[in-house]
Amino acid sequence: MPIFKKLVIMIVLGILGLVLYALFFYNPCNYSHKKPNPDNKYQLLIANEGSHFKDSVVSVLTQHYSSKPVNIKIIPLSALSQIEPKEYHAIVLLFSWYTWKPPPEVEGFVHKHHNCLENIVSFSTSFYGNLKMKELDGITGASKMSDANGYAQKLIEKINPLLNIDKQN
């Protein structure tokens, strides 16, 4: 067999090996593909911009998960730059849009971790309640105190699968 054919076969096999590795083993976000053990504690991070309305939503979330095997950590949006998504089973971002843009902390966090957004849920508020980052799963709404419980329940529906908690809990 001529050397050229051997070289082409080696290159093709090398590329095939890299593709198979990427498909089966490459895990840049360090996500566990195993189902979590229900006896283990889950890690929930809530990054809150802070307002009377958003604090009310956070309060409902913390009350709901206080009886579950969940460790909750609440931080301001300004601390997002120090967070690694792979350290949490679920991350909730609560923020408002200003001049048709999300806060720079949220944009920077999403840009930095663009490959690791599967465990992040957002709740973004705006005047009309319809602005949302396309990269993130989440809900949108206006900051009406009377709707805080409803928005918290919608967030719980999105968070529970990330924490492997079914609807009965």
C-alpha cells in the first residue's frame, strides 16, 4: 500500500476518533449524566437583582424548597462573575431589562458560559413583560406584586426537573 493511502487512512481514523470522543466523552460543563440520588442534597443558586417584587418571588421559592433536599444560595447579580454553573444543579436569574437590554452582569455571565446554560432558568421583568434572552430558558413578566406567587410557581415548574423533583413534592 502506498504511503499516501496509509497517511489518508490514519488521518481519517484520527478524525473519526476525535469525533467519537467529542460525542461520547467530552463534557465541558461537567454535567452529570446520571440521575441524582434522591437522598443527596441539590444545589440551587438564586441570583437576584433585588426589588420588592423580585424579593417576594425569591421568598416564595425559598419557602417552597425549604422542605426539600435542596441547599439554596442567594446572591446579588453583581456576584455572578464568580459563579461556575457546573457547581449547581439549578441557577435562577431574576433581573429587569433597562433600555431593551439585560443587565451587563447577566449578559457577561451568559456569554462566558454559553455552552453551559442547560441548568439556568431566568425570570426577566420589563415594562410590558415580554423581553427575554433567547439563550436562556425562562419566563417573562411585569413587576406586579399581585402576580408574584404565580411567577414563582412557573419558576418552580422549570426548576423541579433540574433538581429531579417531581410535581408531587
